[in-house]
Amino acid sequence: DSGVTQTPKHLITATGQRVTLRCSPRSGDLSVYWYQQSLDQGLQFLIQYYNGEERAKGNILERFSAQQFPDLHSELNLSSLELGDSALYFCASSTRTTTGELFFGEGSRLTVL
Amino acid sequence: GIQVEQSPPDLILQEGANSTLRCNFSDSVNNLQWFHQNPWGQLINLFYIPSGTKQNGRLSATTVATERYSLLYISSSQTTDSGVYFCAVERVDTGGFKTIFGAGTRLFVKA
């Protein structure tokens, strides 16, 4: 158990809908990272937050947004969903502002029908 | 941006065999990690190894940062070692520090 908690574990929804994925980092970790893993794309970095502030941005679509709350949990919002958004979404946490050692949650598997 | 290449892409082993997985990166990095993604999709930390050698049971890793590569050794492989092994490197990129993953080595260990 990495100590990083993600919910929900599985989610099935329809095109055009909006979903929210939630992540609670390890106790004491201030940084939260979101990654997307599609079948043919590998692990793609989406965005990082450190203590509530956005610190780094990767290939995150404009239809996606994230935030980190004062209690350090984070949410990834995916809107206007398309079939191609079906993927495993991982959250990771670390203690540092730079990446440092990452610890991953078990992921949220999103299926868009 | 930085390129992270892992080899081989696929590997089939008989239980008990040894193997070496390689990760090459195209530029200097701050840190390097190895992960194992098991068949259920979980990403498990194996090593945090920006340089030097570390060992954990049947697994060991060596990173030679000056030559831009890292090796993961698996000895006496077991069926539970099956899955995908990822190398991930951290460096400054547009937008800040990022961890970039290689495409992985898919390992299948036969009983």
C-alpha cells in the first residue's frame, strides 16, 4: 500500500459527460501529480500541484482541469468526455516541489461509451 | 524534450532465469526511478536511484548518470515478476520539473 488513495476505482460514463476523480496523497506529502495511461500512449504527465498551487503542466487538455484543496487532496475534472479519454488515471504524491520519489495510487479506470 | 528508451520492449523468461532491463535517456536528469506495473495495473516503486547501485532481494538496479543509462537486474525470476517495468526520469522541462516515463519493458515469466 503506497498510502495514496484514489476514488473511484472504476467509472463508466457516456460521451459528453463530466466526471471528477479524487486523490488523497500520502500523509505529509505536499505534491500531487496526475498521469494518464492509455493503451497506446504509455504514462503521460498531466499536471502537478504543490501545497495548493499549480507547479507544472504537461499534456493536459483544455477540457480537463485540476485543483488541490487546503487539506491537500486533489481532484481531476474531465469534461465533454470523448471515447479517446478512456484510460487509467493515476495520482501520485511526493514530499518535494520537484518530483522526487513518486508514490502512486491504484488508479481510476475510466471507460467512456 | 528528453527521450527515455527502454529495452527490450518485450521479454519472456522461464521461471528461475535472470534478466537485465535497460533504460537509456538522452539528457542529464535529476532523478531516476524504476516501477513495476503488475497485471492488475498497480504501479509499485522498485528503486529511486539517481546514481549508484541498490539492491532489494532478487532485484537490483544500477544508474550511471554520466553515461545516461540505468539497468534493472532480476535474478531467479518468478511468475509474480510478470508485468511491465517502467523507468522514469525527472528533469526540468517546459512548465517546470517533470517525471517522464519510458514506454516500458513487458515481462512474462513462464512457470
